[in-house]
Amino acid sequence: MRILLVEDDVPLAEALAEALVDQQYVVDVVHDGEEGWDQIQSIDYDLILLDLMLPKLDGVSLCRRTRAHGYRSPILMITARDTSTDKVDSLDSGADDYVVKPVDLAELLARVRALLRRGSTSTSPVLEWGRLQLNPSTYEVTYNQQILHLTPKEYSFLELFLRNSRRVLNRSFIIEHLWSLEDPPSEDTVKAHIRSLRHKLRAVGAPDNLIETVHSVGYRLKPIS
């Protein structure tokens, strides 16, 4: 899942981004409200983390603009001012929740998970495709009840396929959703991750073509008979 972090305190932004990446999220970081607005128009984010006090365009104004243009992604506001007025302003502008600085990372991550669950169209927390199961709450992946030991990036690939299980995903789509804007990989890197994931799936009894190549288009999960 992809998160936009709009925070002008660079050390805090780096710490928050690192914590989120450790939880398998893809994170884009910008440092003012206008940059944040540009990103929101360009990329479909699963969640937006938004500081209240920002240069160029403050968090409340950016939140209102985002909602006024019909964007429905969850917005979690970060505020340094623990007053009722600031909380009311944040929620009335369209934010779904808020945390107060200094940020408690465990609380922040719990609120992020809660908002992503609320915004998910899935009715089950466990993603399934035939005998393949992925539990986003525990990061456990199994095939026919056998545990797959995946790298964080391989896990992210499989989660992306399961959340888009009836689509063919081209390499551009995969790169956009699984890498930050500052660190895009080559297409060969995408192929290497697909090969490794297929190898690990085969090792636990999955068919060779569970992840199919659609010639000249991309990849998809093999349709279930």
C-alpha cells in the first residue's frame, strides 16, 4: 500500500517514513502543502499523513481542497497543538483521524492500520486466491497451509497481486505501487522479483503458472477454475 507523508520537519519525516517502510508500506515524502497537492493529483494513495502546520499551504486547507475535489483516501492529521479547536478544525476539514506530536510510533502505526482497514473494499482481513492466503495483520503467507518465507518486497508483490486479483498488472503499475518516486527500479528488477516469488511458490506446491505472464502486457494471478 502507498502512503503520502506531508511533513516539513525533515528529521521527523525521515523517522516516520522509515517506520512505515519497515511495515511494508511504500512511502512518498514531501515537505510543503503545495507539493502535497501536486502528489495527490498525480498518484492514487491509499492513505495521506498530513501535518497541520505546513509552508505554502497548511494542512487544514490542503485537506479541505482534497475533499472538495472528491478524493476519498483516508487522511490522518498530525498536529503539534493539542487543543480542542485544532482537533475540531482537522476533523471538520475532512480528516479521518489525528495524532498529536510528539508522535508515538506504535500509536501512529495502529491508527494507520485502522484507517486502511476501514478504507479497504475487502470484507475479509485475509486475502485468498485458491489455496493461497495472505494475512495483512500478521504478514503471514501460506499456500495449502504451508508457510512461505518471503522478503519484504516479495510480500509486497504478492499482496499487490491479491488486492488486484482480476487485473493484469503491467510493470509500470507494479513500479508505481511498490517503489517510492525517489528510487524507481529497472524492469529487470521487477522480473527478478517475479522469478524469485514463483520459485518460492513452486517450492510449497503451487503450480508453475500461479503468477501468469500475459505476453506484451504484464502479469496476473492464474484465474481459478
